[in-house]
Amino acid sequence: MRQPLRKTLLLIALVLICGHQVSAAQEGPSGALTLLVRDSSGQRLGGVSLTVFYDTDLAGRVELGRYTTDARGEVQLDDLAWGTYIIQFRGSAPDGRPIQPPTQQNMGMLDDGSGVANGFGLYFTEPQRVEMYVLGSVRGESNAVPMFDMADTSDAPPEPYDPIVGLANQGPTPTPYTLQQALEAHKTTPAPPEPTSVDRAVLWVIGLGIWLVALLLGYGYWKTRSTRAQDERI
């Protein structure tokens, strides 16, 4: 009887913590956030399903709501509290392809409360902001793949960016790209740098210093032995 009661109390405490975290955030500064989704050619995509989570400090993710982009490819979130949010894509792309599962989107993003939470992290602290994404294609992947859009403005051509490519230190890369090449580049161990003349000089000075210290210690030891020998003769 005690075990179910304990679980019930823990569940109630978790719900209260979540509610307190969200309500506390809503009492602070807020702003207007626009989520914009385009394809690789720059066309705005309507009818794309998004789930928005609020990342609390103690209770992990709390689902804020599920939204669908309008004809302009936008989801407008007004009076949104400043804080950290996670965006996940769901359902199908306008061309009918399934969207990459949320568990594979932006793989490896850490969540404060519950370890790994796949999705697109967003730290929102502005009165007004437009966050852009590309729903595109990746070679060898049949699903539509959501990615960050690194373009400066919504009028500029899309610049799709995938975190796997970022791990490979290749920077923003247009799609499609070869995932295998990115992974192999990430695994490649760079050759150690050749020592420069400055490095050689430093090593030479260090070696000389060690040699002088050893010489002084040897001289001190010899001097001490000589003094003791003279004292014994006296």
C-alpha cells in the first residue's frame, strides 16, 4: 500500500515543480518568436507540424504545444517567456515524405533535466526574433531531414546546416551532402604538428637548465664531502 502512495506523491510533486517552473518563466520578460520553415530552394513550407517544448531547470522538458506552419511557412508564438526551448518536427513534409523521427533530429543535444533530448535548441531572450529551419534532403536518406537555416535573412538563399557536419568541422554545408564523408572526416586523427624553431629553442633552454642544476648539485655534494674530509683530518 505504501509503494503506490509513494509513487502518487512523487508524481504530484513533479507536476507541481513543472507548473511552478513554467509559471515562473511566464511572469518574467517575454517576446514574439517566429519559426520559419523553408525547403532547400527557399520556398516557404506550409502544413509542417512542429512541437515546442520549454526546457525547465529542474523538471526537464515541458511540452508547450503542437503547431502547424501557415501558408507563409511560419508559426507565430506571441508573449513567449524568455528561456530555453526545444523544437521538434513531426509528421510528413508537404511532398508526402515522412519527416525524420524526432529521436534523430539534431542528434546529441543535451537537455538540463533528462539527459539527451533530440530536437533543435533555442535560447530565446529577445523582444522579437525569427528562427529559420530547412526541411530538405540528405543523400541516402529517404525521409525529409530538418536542419538549421544559417541564412542571414528570410529573403536570402537557405544555408542548411546539420550538426553531424558541424562535428566534422566542415561548417554550414548545402544539402545534399554525404553523411559517410562527414563521419569519416570526424573520425580522422590529424597528424601532430611539426616542431618549430621556437619549440626547439625552448627545449634547448630547458635541457641546458636541467644540466646546470645537475652540475650545481654535483658541485655542492663534492664540496660538502671535501669539507667533511678536512674536518676529520683536523
